[in-house]
Amino acid sequence: MTDDPTIPMGDVRQAEPGSDRQGAFKRGWTAAVKDLRANDESSKYSDGPPPEELTWDNLGYRLGSVFGETDDDLRQELFEWCKKKQENES
């Protein structure tokens, strides 16, 4: 994915992510949902765009910014899809 023009600094996500990276993805998503709500505290990403390097955390944030509040099953499905896509592009 390092040639992807939408990711200027490249993909630095850990390959073969375990539960810790899955947790990071979901934390990023939760931060995005928090930022979409006008009355909540801001997240670590609210002061600017996500970092240019793609991590599991800010990938979750990016998708959470698009899809907003969802159930855990959809978040898990999207994590698995991203994981499979990363494996196929390696």
C-alpha cells in the first residue's frame, strides 16, 4: 500500500494484527464517533487530520468518521476486511 496516493507517508500498520491492533482499530473508531458528537469531549484527532502514516488506530478513526456510530459486528467485519486487504496487498 505504500504507493497509494491517499496515504502520503505509507502504510505502517502491523502485519498479521492481533487483538491489540484490533483494539487500536476500535479505539480509533470510538474517537471518531466522539468527534462527530458536538457535545462530547474531543479526541486526540480533533485538533487536525489523522497522521499521514496509516496505523490501525487511525484507520479505525478514518472509517469511524465515515460510518459514525455502528454496532460491534460491523466494526469487526470492517476490521477483518481491512486485515484481508492488507494481506492480499503484501
